[in-house]
Amino acid sequence: MSRSVRLDPNTLLNAYAQGVFPMADRDGVIRFYTADPRGIIPLSPPEAFHVPGTLRQIVRQKRFDLHINRDFEGTMRGCADRREDGTWINDRLVQAYIDLHHLGFAHSVEAWQGDELVGGLYGVSLGGAFFGESMFHRKTDASKVALVHLVERLRQRGYELLDTQATTPHLRRFGCIDIPARQYSKMLELAMSKECTFDGPVEVSRE
């Protein structure tokens, strides 16, 4: 019988520092994975992250209220619930990331309308790297606005790496690219040598 891996904070953080991440299979067993090629969203130069004009307009209009870590668990569960064909996020993973969140390593970027959480994303911040895990939306463009805010935050705080694990047609529209594992390892090593802080205010560009 297959056994799930350990998900205590030290094990998870050590895994991320080596470019490894957990996922739950359809049978509910959690295993560690890596990827070659690896998906990233380049944080420099600025034009590497492409924001369509219509989305820039939505950001300028402040259609959504952006919050950091207002409802981390709700954001995770929103990501888990969005997949009709099943999800790699199960209750054990939710609890593991909540533990990381309480320790200051896991964060959510959330889009709200009034008292309703309508979209967002979450991931792990370690050194100068942010490992994006998943995103969801209940209102059109909510998760996209959260992604714009995330990139602005990482740039302003000196992060080196925004890891998406894999590329998707949706992420490629924003400039997400595949890089070889060897190149990713060098970027990860550089990112791990930095000390960046995710929390705190940030000014989102509305140009």
C-alpha cells in the first residue's frame, strides 16, 4: 500500500528549497513531485509579465478589493473546489499549508467584493522565491487581478523567482515560460540566498 509523505513544516520547506512540491493523487495519497521543464513567470524585465489592456483597465477601476491573508483557508478551499474533474488539494494538504501560513511561510492574495471572497491565489514564500500553488475565481477576472498584485508585490520586495511548477495556456498569456531543470536549479539557488518579506503594503501600478 502506498503511503503519503510527511507534511510537517520542516519537511515541506526543505522540499520547496530543493524545487520539490506535494500533490494528492486521485487515490488521496500525497506524493512529492518535481518538473522538467519548469514553469516560471519572469519577474524581470518588467515587460516579461504581460498584462492585457482590458485587465489593466479593470485594475485601474479597482473593481475588486485586494487583501493579503484575510482568509487563507477560504482561498485554499476555493482552489480545491474549482476543479470539476477532481483536485490535487485534499484536507490533509489544506491543514499542512495552514500550518505553514501560521508560521509565516504560506500566503494568499485575495480579491473581494464587499464581504464576499470572489477569487485569489496562494503559495509559499521562502527566501527570494514564491512558489505559486493554485488560483481560483468566482467572479470574472478576480484571480487575474490577484496575479497582477502578486507580481507587483514580488518585484517591489526584491524576489528573484515566481515558480508556477508548470505552464498552462492561461498562464502563458501573462508571460509564463518553461525553463530547463538545470536553469531552474540555478535560479532557485540564487533565490534561496536572499531574504525577502512578503507581508506589508504594496503599491500596485495602474498604468
